[in-house]
Amino acid sequence: MDLVEHVSHFSQRMTVYSKDETLMCKVFPSSLGPVAIRWFDGLRTDSIDSFKELTRAFGSRFITCIGVPQPLDSLLSLSMREGETLKTYLDRYWEMYNEIDGDFDDVAISTFKSGLPTEHGLRKSLTGKPVTSLRQLMDRIDKYKGVEEDQ
């Protein structure tokens, strides 16, 4: 989704609250990925006076990210780093996946699994009972994170 679509989609979801500029600005970060969140968190206090100004600043900061899809092999080179948390790996992986143009769900599932260390519990789970869709993969990740948090 490009920037215009992103802002448009957010605005449509928030249509009931569109007159409340403060609320729109406060809720907007919930629709952003990790890179954009870091940008948002770095904004100076009181540097934005309206939702329109926020979306303009967002667009000018991230306009360079539009229209430059990443090649599929950029997914192939991703792997979980030593000492990296599952959450950080997930953030990096899905950010890169979202920058790839095309429908490569089967490759995404395979490369995600192979990017995990061999001894990682989630990789063992995905090997023992393979998933066939991104939805199943996301469900399995959520289930694994839930089990991991209970321990």
C-alpha cells in the first residue's frame, strides 16, 4: 500500500472521528510499521498542529519509499540474527515482505521458516506441521508467541 492509500485507508476507518484533530493525530501511529513509528516518536513535541500537517510531514518523509519494490531475493537473505528476539525478526521480515511487489506467499512461508535458527521452537513447529497460507503462518506465530509468553 502506498502512502496515499495508507492515509486514505486510515482516514476512512476514522471517518466518525475526523473532526477531532487531536484524536486523529494520536491514533495515526497505530497504523504505522516499525520504521514509521520510529520517525513518529522522533517528532518534536508540539511540532504538528493538525492531522493534515501530520500526513503532509509523513508523506514528505516517506515519499522516497514509494514505487521502489524490493526484489524477491531480498527475502531470501533475511534470517534471525544471533540474540535477536522473535518480535524484532518478525518486524524486519514483514517490513521487507511488504516492500516486495507480487504474490509470493509460498516463498514467504518458506523463507520465514528457513530464516529461523534450526533449534528455534517455532521453526520446529513449522517443520513438524507445515502451513500452507500466510494466514496459517500468522496464526502459528501468534500461537507460538502465546505459549512462549506463558512459560
